[in-house]
Amino acid sequence: MKNIMDTLRERGFIKQTVYEEELYKLLGSESVPFYIGFDPTADSLHVGHFMQLIAMKHMQDAGHKPIVLIGGGTGMIGDPSGRTDMRLMMTRETVDYHCECFRRQMARFIKFDGENGAVMVNNADWLLNLNYIDFLREIGVHFSVNKMLSAECFKTRYERGLSFFEFNYMLMQAYDFLLLNREYGCKLELGGDDQWSNILAGVDLIRRKEQKPAYGMTFTLLTTSDGRKMGKTAKGAVWLDENKTSPYEFYQYWRNIDDADVEKCLKLLTFLPLEEIADLCAHKDERINAAKEKLAFELTKMVHGEEKAADAQAKAKAAFGGDAENMPVAEIPADTATVADVLVAAKAAKSKSEARRLIEGGGVKIDEEKIDDVNAEIPASAKEKGEFVLHKGKKTHIRVLLA
């Protein structure tokens, strides 16, 4: 069987590894238990987690055993990596609820039964009952403060003020790896490249304390061609929970990404063969739209199922093709007065002030009538019909019913 590192490298995943030659031989010779950690900072995974889930599935399909670590303990502190401020502290009840939400969503990507079925663990089970003095004597003695302060994950926070509370995060993540190595034979930690310093700390701790081989690998972060993190919209994060981001909105996010990002996303986020991806992305003119549709459909199918993906695709094509029957629908009160009110009621704008800015920018139409006046009322013809199509820019088209 092909070595999984070759697969991950060809598709653009791998950013950094430690003891790379050893790891390559190991992954090509036996089933390797590995882990990826997820901090439960919300009640849903989002697009930022997506690559980790896909990588986990690639690894499992190649015969390796996933350990999903839910950071119920570390999540009560918060990872300072990439932060300029301190994360809000959560209660144990909130963290437990988020953990259960994650478990349900992950089951769409990886299997939890069979020979190399995934194991899900929560580090709250061992971190919350730690004796602090014992922890310092067993773990803290192996960490150099000077070395920790030079780590990339602390640099930004150190300049603005890094609390001792957060400073413990690296020790706890390294301790997680050590515990998983002892309990499950875990030999490899995977994560985004912003976790490199924390991953190295765990590898080093195991090699010092256990005198055993341990490895780390990071993945490229999911960013746009101009360096911005993917998975953000004007409304906020793109979530995997359909109550936070509907299947239609999820589909549209991927359908509307920049042309320059399509091939990378197809390689990283789908399981389509590389030859098919090359064919889809061979042309950089309007034919790239077929690749965008394929990307949007495949990802929506993985997250929400084929039926909802097909429905989202039909609605998207209807919106751009003028088929109002299959557009997203919003029911609003019949006494809604102005177009600005319509934008808010149909959730096309967060506030009245945002709605006015959209109108002033010339991006709003009712049916085919462009709206220029921020105080404009719904056109009489639209009111008489009891429904109309609201257009916001080139990408948002909503069939509005006056209830």
C-alpha cells in the first residue's frame, strides 16, 4: 500500500515533521496510533477544523488508528497560539456539552468501530484531577522557560502580556501526548502548523521520560491565496452545524471562493483523485466554475449528506438562473415597510444600518428594480403579488414571501 506520507504530501497537507525518515518508515510498516486535539470552544466544529478531519480520514483509510482528543481540560484554559488576547474561560458543563456536539459531527468523517476504529478521549479525565506539586515534579522539571518563551505560539502574547494561566498550556498538551502514549501506544501527534511548538514539546517529553520514539507532523493552515484564514464570512465562521450555517450557505461559501484557491481546496478537502482534480482545474477561464460546483457539492455532501447537498446545489443554480421556485425562501411580515427592513427580516443584513449601507452601495434589487433610496418602500407591484426576489449583490438571491 502507498505510504500515507506520500499521499498527504502530494495533496499539499504536510508543512513540518520531526524525525521524518524514521516516521516515514514507521508509517509504511505498521498501523500507527496517532492523535489530533480539538479544543471545544464552541458547540460546533467549523471550516478551520475541516482539514484535520480529512487528514484523519486519510490516515484511518491507510490503516492507522485515530485518537480524537477533546480538550475538555485544556479548553478550560485556552490555547494562546495565534492569539493577541486571552480566551474566555468556560464552565465544565459548557465544555462537556461542546464535546458531545463534536462527537456527533466527527462520526460523519471517521469510523469508531472495526480493527482501527477511532477512540475518543477527553483530557478533562486526567487533567482536572492532577495534583499540581506532583505535576511540576514529574513534568515541569523537563521544560526550560527560556526555550518556551522562544516558541512561536507565545511570541505575540508575550509582547502584550502572557498570563501564567496560559503559560501552562504547552505543558498540558505535552502531558496529553505522554498519557496517550502510555495508555494507547500513541506515537504521533498531528495538528495545524500553529501547533508546531506544542507538538514538539510532547515529542521531546516522551523521548526524555519514556526513552521511546515519538513523532510530530503539522499541516499547512487552510488559507486563501492572499494569506487570509478560510472559513470566515461577513456573518462570522462557517460552521458544520446546519443550525449555524445552513447547507445552502455552506455550499455557497465554497462555490464562491476565489479561482486561485479551487485546486488547493479540491486536493486538501475532497477525496477526488488527483488526475480528476487536474482535469477540473486545467482551465482558468469561466470553465473553472465547474470545478467550484464540484468542490461545493462534494464538501456539502460530506458534511450534510447527499440529499441536502443536491438541494443546496439546486437552489444555487436557481438563484443564478432566475428560477425563483427553488431559491432560498424567507417569510416576512406583510406589514414590513421599507426595503431596509426587508433586508434585515430576510437575514440578508444584520442591522438596519448595514442594510442602508448595502442600498447606498447600489447592491440591492427587488425583482429587477434597483433600489437607490435608503428609505425606499417595497415596490407596489411586489406587494400586490405578495412575493418578490430580493437580490443582494451578485451572490445572494432570496425569494421573499409576505406572510
